Amino acid sequence: MPVVKKGKDKWLVRVFIGRDENGRTKFFNEIFQGKKDDAKAFEAKKRAELKSGVVLEHSKTTIDEYLDKWLEVAAKPRLKERTFEDYEQYLQRYIRPKIGNLLLSKLKPLDIQAVYTLMLENKLSARTVRFAHSILSSALTQAVKWQIIPVNPAKMVDLPQNHRKEMKALSPEEAKRFLEAAKKDNWFVIFSLAITTGMRPEEYLGLQWKDIDFEKHRATVRRALVWKRKGGGWSLQEPKTSQSRRTIPLPVPVTNALKKHRKKQLEERMKLGQSYQDFDFVFATEIGTPILPSNLTRRHFKPILKDAKLPESIRLYDLRHTCATLLLAEGENPKVVSERLGHATIVLTLDTYSHVLPSMQQSATDKLEGILFKKPKK
């Protein structure tokens, strides 16, 4: 009997699902609370699921156990090292403590919703919650593909609205002040390159001398310098997106600054001799090793901001925003700016720098007015 009475409005629903490796019969068993007709309908539904390929057997795997397997087998081979570390960190900090001990087969949308609610109550941003959700949902989607669970419960939760953080960028006058103050610093060449190319910090700190074409005044982004969060150490990895691999023209003053820097670096290298670790980095420590962004920020960037009387809230990354904002405000084609920044799409550029567009629209209106309504001069 597929439906067996176990008490008042209590039924054992059994569905034959096959045989194990030893030839023993296997059944899906679940206690159903309700009327007999509803229990029969539930049994029919499970048979239909089985026929469509859904695995009905209740897995005794916990969410912790499953996430361990998913990270190792599915996530690690396809993710960059830094992204994989982010996945591990988010799961360990926000997901595992609350639902890690639950059975994967018993996970409900309400369990997941409770995790996100707690994160918001702890004053975590909507962006953090949404990123944690994307990781968990990706893991559970894989569980569906592997036929461990029939549906992804993470797809049935409500997410907080993602409010974009206000982007900071230097005005033309502030940018000039910043560069003037930076001339007193040993790393003026880094900051002038950053603000004129729009490169990400990991891109310009990962530049090697073979990436600089002095004759044609251009630099090519081929890799990114990534520092490990666990255990220290660094590695050179592929840029963020395929569009991030790009060649950017350099202003002549920046090329000249790079030439002076190259000469100084070679002199220091000659003094150290074999003690110098040659990784061919354009920007390196005194012994040739890569520069740690936090050291660059603390020892050089922040003092320059202070000297230039600029807000301490400005980040190193905001030099990239400054480059884009200055170009767009001057009427540069957004497609050109998007390619310079290495954005995946022009839509991302327009969305990120939408605050600049109103002035561009006014400029476009002024041009149309001149074309259509002003009388030509004799």
C-alpha cells in the first residue's frame, strides 16, 4: 500500500524509488498530516516527480557537509582564488552558523529568510546580504542539478533593496590639488598613472615593465596583483573580465614620469645586487617585491590627501572614479570611457556614473539649440 494509516489524519506515504548497489529495495517514506485523499494526492505528486527525474530519497547530508563538497568540487575549479576566498568567508561568517547543522533536504525558504533578517538586524548592508544570497543560491542550484533536492529554496525568499553607495570622485580642481601634493611623495608616478588611466589598484600594481610601451606612450593591462586573505602571500591572476585586458594611451607627462622612475629603480637594483628580487614589477618595494595596497594607502595616499586638504574618506579606488567622472564631464563618449575602465558593458559605465549624465544632456540640448534655432552669423 503506497498510503498507510498511522493514526488520526496521519499517513505514511511510500514510493518505490529503486534498488541500492546490493539489490535491496529503496523507498521514499514520509509521514503526511491531513486527509486520506490529500495523502494520496501527495503520493501521486511524488511519483510524478520521480518520473521526471527528481531524486526523492531524503539525504542525511547537512548543509555544512554539502557546502564543503560544493566548494571543493564545483566552486573552486571555476572561481578565481580571491573570489573563492570570499565565498568561503561569507559562508563561514553568515550562513553556516545559522543553518549549517540543518539537513539539506529539510531546508526551507523560511530558514534562509531568517538568516537574512538577522544579518540586516546586525546592521549589515543590503549589498552584503545580497552577495551572501548569491553564493548560497548558487550552491543550492547545483544541488538541484545534482538531483539532491527538487527545488532551490533560496529562490523563494525576499531580498533587501540594494541601495548604491554614493560614489566619491575628485573635482577637476581637487584632482589638480591632489597631484600637486603628490609630487612631494616618492610614489607620485603611481598616483598620476592611476588618475589618468582609470586602472584598478590591482591592475596598476600588477604592471610589469614589458607592459609599458614608451615609444607609443601606452600601457597594457594583462594581469592583476592579488593578495591572499588567509596566510598572506600574493599571486598574479587574470584581470577581472575579458574587457579588462586592454591597452590605454598615456599622457606624455606620465610616460616621462615612468622613465624617471625606471632609471631610479635600476639604480637601486644595482646597489642591492643579488638581494633584489626581480619580478619585473613597474611598482615594487626597495627589494623588488610587490606593493601592499594597504601600505600604499596608509603611508602615501592618506598623507597626500591631508596635505592637499581633501576629505580622508576618499579611497585609493576613487582615483579610478575620478578619471571616469572627469572624462564624462568633459563630454567624452561613454563607450570610450567604458573601454578605458575595462568595464564588462557600457551599461555598467552609464549606471555607475549616472550622476554625470544630466550635465551631458544639457550640453546635448545646447548643441541642438545652436543647430536648429539660432540664426547663422553673416
